[in-house]
Amino acid sequence: MSPRLSYQLNLEQADRHLFEVTLRIPVQPQDSLTLSLPAWIPGSYMIRDFAKNLVSLKAFDEKGQSVPITKTEKHSWHLKNTGQAIQVVYQVYAFDTSVRTAYLDNQRAFFNGTSLFLKVSGLENCPHHLCIQAPPDKPAWRVATGLTRAQETKKYGFGDYQAKSYAELIDCPVEIGSFDVHEFDVAGVPHHLVLSGKHYADMPRICADIAAICHHHIRLFEPQTQTPPFSEYWFLTNILPEGFGGLEHRNSTALLCSTFDFLCTNDTKKSDAYIGFLSLVSHEYFHAWNVCRIKPDVFIEPDLSKECYTRQLWAYEGITSYYDDFSLFRCGLIDFSQYLTLLEKTMSRVYRGRGQMKQSVSDSSFDAWTRFYQQGEDAINNIVSYYTKGALIALWLDIHIRMHSDGQKSLDEMMSALWQNYGKQDVGTSDEDFYTLITNLTEPSLAKRLKQLLHEEGVLDLSSELKTMGVEQSVHPVAVKDCLSRAENSTELYLGLLHKPHLQGLEVSAVLEDSPAEAAGIYAKDILLALDHLKLDNQSLISLNNVLVPGSAYRVHLFRQNRLIETTITPSPSPSLAIRLTEKDNAKSQIWKKLTGEKDNTNVC
């Protein structure tokens, strides 16, 4: 019988934001044991050094005697073996509301196992047991997690949970509190929408929309059996005044959104915020296949103590980013013009910065650990996102596969093949595997061109591809408010800076290269106080846009590191960087719209 590691979790120090963990290690033959915490969490490619939050680490033998434990690295400890079972007791400070770490207060608890559970080297593949103790002063609290419940533990109950390995233990986040939950069935599998925080959500209608997305993704990857690779699924959603994000797991996802991101009972149409939430749900659920199971070879058994480099994130995040919005249309949750609006924003985000001229998507993937996840204010000028440009490459690929096959094949077939040949077999992908799949679906020349697109810098012009699908691409001046959306009129000003509200005016978050703001000597983190001697805020900037004349010089007053600075800016006519997409030929666009194998694009879910 294999040994079993046992963890006990105590929440009684919630006001101090401290989880107390007791790890019980059975008798082991070796002289010493190595304990460690991961340095990063799968799906979020940045060294986070979770061990920095671990405090008060002690060890005891069966007789209660102290056992020597020595820190050897920033996240590792050596424990002297006494020939007896050992109990390790420690606390973890948890006060991060993100989806990546852990949080505990007197209102809720949330954690990823990467933040809480010490790994015992050599015992990673033995069964792991977790007992979550109910706080005595929180009778209304419940537990939501994708971890397997022990036989005696009820759904949403405190008690015992099980994992087959350490990898499984840390891949199931846990939400604890007095949350709201709604269950719904998809393909015979129970799904759970858990909302923690203040909301006005119409849960039945939202779950119906989410179910449509889930059906679409299951059908895409498993067109024959239409069976997902999990027995239940959990959407663990934390609601904050201003929150957005998600992190994927094999049978769950941790989501972060805002109070008013949901469809409410009296809503007659979907707001942009709600469509954004559905896109986030779509993105993370797609990841249950694409990156949680289909994954680069280096992610099959990743070393969580250091960076794990790959050049394939364009496929795992970029392709997922293509499908997240596109699937909303194919499910009937938005119409085609709404989808084109979402695609316009993706394209404009790529085109408005100079980063695409300086970094390839392949290099962007490789540099995720530093340049993407630790972006500075120069990011818009110097890097390209493997999410957004990766999504455009996925669009390029999808259209070319459809063109080559007269609409009989698409990117859907590649994703299904990746699932059948790699994900299901627990085999990781190499860079070359994608070129082989494309060659099998089309011809070697397309695979060669894909390789070039991944490894070269420059603009990816999709206008001809979109035209073959009945969609016209045009470019328009960008708006002064965000350098992203289309300008309201042809006389729109261009300052060339991104900004956010500040109590004293507008805070500059980025300055674009070769822009009027750069020429004026305006820097990121400057606080813009006044333009042409008028106080600046979002509304006054828009109003000034209607009266100032491009090519004329105007005084700007700003604070830089609390020093008052005066300079002159000469706004230019707004450059044409905002993309507009218009459907011109419905007969052609039908080839692109449908889930491959469907006669048309209706009722595909």
C-alpha cells in the first residue's frame, strides 16, 4: 500500500490572514526529506516565490519532540528523518485577491495549492489527503472545489478531500465562504457557477449562456462522443468593485470580475461588460483542453522551481484568445457584427503599438516570464502580445485552412487532432508538431508561411484573407481618449499617450513612440493637470478635442515626482490605426462562421 500524505487546513486566524497547515508525513526510510513550495503556478508564467508568504515552520516527531528543519534555498527546506512519522506545522500569509495565490479574511477564503501545500520530494505521486476544518464561528460558510470529495464529505461541505498526486492537489483551487451557487448540466456533466461577493446576477439566464459555450467547446474537441474529459466543472468567481481575470485548471477555473459584469434580471440585452465576462468564461473553459491537457512538451512535468520556457504560447493563449470571442457568435450569444467589433479591438491593440515591429510572437512566448508578465510602461512600444497577435495568427490560419478545403476543414480540425493525438495521450507538443498538422490539413507551403509569421517581426495584414470571407477591413483615425477606438470625427486630435483617472487630473500610463506627447517631453507616470490652461479629466479632454486645432501649440501643466512642470504640446491629426470590419458578402462569410461539419451557423450548440 502506497504511503499517503495528509494536510489539515485551519482557518481560525482569518483576521490575521493566516492559513495554518499541518502536514503529516508517514514513516520514510531516507535520512532526510526535502520540502518545497512552487515558485510559479501553471498558467501564469512568472516567478512569484510563494514561499515568501510562509511563516512559523516547525516539525515534530510522533512523541512531540522537535525535529531539525533547515532552509536550503528560498523555497526549499531539509528535514532530518527520525525514523518516525513527522508532523510539519506552518502558517501562510494570504492577502492577495488575485486568482493566482491565496486570500483569507473573515468574509471569505480562497487558495491555490501552489501557495499552501509543501511538496515532499519523492512522494509527489502518492495519494494526497486534505482535511479542511470548518471555522466554528462561520456556520454559513461552504466549500467549493474540483477536488475529489471523500465518501463521507458532502458537496459544499467541510471535511476530507483527496488527490491522486501532488500535481492534482495543487491544480484544484478552493473557494470558501457564504457564496451563491447555481448548478447546471452540460453533456451529462454537472457544472457549478459560484459567485462570491456582491452581485445582481440573473443566475439561471447566465448559466444558460455559459452552458451554450460549454457545449460548443465540448463539441469542437470531441465531435464524435461530445464527452468532456472531466466528471464535474467549477467556475469559482470572486467579485470585486473593479476586477477582471481568470486562471485555468483541469476541472475548474478561478475567475475575477466586477459587480456589474453580469446579466441582471431586468436586463433586456447583453452589456459590453457581460459579453466580456462571457468571453472570459469561454477563454478559461477552452483552456480545459488547450493548455491543461494539450500542452507543450516542457509542461508535461514542469519544474515549478524555475522558469519553464516555451515558444508555443502563441498557440495555447493566442488560439484560445481567437476562439473565446468567436465561440460567442457561433453559440448565438452575440451577432456577427458584435463579433466583428470584438475582433476590431483585438486587431487595433496589435496595430497601435510599435512592439509588433520589434518582437516576434515566438520570442514573445519565450519572454513571457519577464517582458510580458512584468511589463513596464514601455511595453506598448517594445513588445507584442502572444495573446492578441497570436489570436490574429489563429484567424489567419483558420481562414487559410477553410480556403484550401473549400470550407470542409478549419482550425477546428487541428484542435480536435491536437486533443486526440496529444492531449488524450498525455504527450506534449513540439514546435514542429504544429507545422506537421498544418501540412496534413493543407500543404507544406502554408506550414512554411506559418513558421515565418511566428518568427518574424512586422505587421500581419489580414485584409485579403478577410475579403475572401466577405468582410471588408478599413482603417480609421483613433480616438484621443484611448488611442484604440475609432475617432468620432475626422478632426480628432492625437496626443499619443494612454492615461487613467487621477485625483489631480490624468495619470499618463504610456507614451507612444514618435507621438506629440513624446516630442513634448511627457513621460509615463506624469500627472497631467491642465491643457491650454483648462483642468484635465476624461470629460474635459474629450471636450477640448472638439475645439483645439491640430498643428497648433498648447501649454501643458503637469506634476512629475511632485514638481510642477510646464511644456508645450502640438497635437497632430489622428493617425489611422483603428480597424473597422464590415460584412459585405454573407454568402462568403458563411464559410467562416460555421463550426466545421455544420450545414450553417445556426444552433451549433
